[in-house]
Amino acid sequence: MTDKKTYIAGAVALLIVGLIVFWGLKQPEKANAPTVSQEEIGQQNQSADIIYYYGAECPHCKDVAKFLEDNKIAEKVNFSKKEVWHNTDNAAEMQKKGEECNLQKQGMGVPFLYARGKCFIGTPEVEAFFKQEAGIQ
């Protein structure tokens, strides 16, 4: 009789453990919010001050990309890059930035740079801004 009670107790224990494991697997995952330091928050806000908009297949944007890479601008200037030809959210955001500069939709194109409330359109203007920011003569 003792063996029978031991087997029953073991089976009940396994059943309880199995139910706990099953219940745990069914619970929705809790998103662990990433911790962000004050320094990173400052960098994010600073990069929001300078936003470079480009088109993936745009030949002028490719020229700017080469300039940025050759001069290691990303190491010297904190900015964000957003593609607008294939991303409608980025395109709408670029349009709003252009409207802040009183630009007409027809007058906007890429490469386009929004920096601290000012708009720069075209390779020469964008590169000139980055040269000044990076201290390149």
C-alpha cells in the first residue's frame, strides 16, 4: 500500500509541476523596457536636431553618401538618416519639416536636410552644412 501512495504522490507532484510549466508558457511575454541613460537621451534629442532625408536610388543622394563616408561625418556630427522613397512615414515627416521652412511640396526633393529648424536641399547645400558642422574646410 505504501508503494501505491508513493506513486500517487509522485504523479500528483508531476501533474502540478506540469500545470505550472504549462501555465507559465501560456503567459504573455512581458516586454522588458530597455534602460536608456541620460547621455543616450541627449544624443537622441541631438540627432533629432539634424535629420538627413534621402532616396535609396537617388544618384545625388549616393553622392552625398560617398561624401559622408569619405569624410567620416557620422563620427564628427550626430545626425539621423531617413529613407523617403520607400518609407511613406519618413516621406510625410520630411514634408512636414519642409512646411516648417515654408517650402512647397513641388520644391522639395532629396537629398534634403533638416537641421535645427532650417532646410537644406540638394547636394551642395547638404555637403556645405556637414562640412561646417564637421569642421572641414
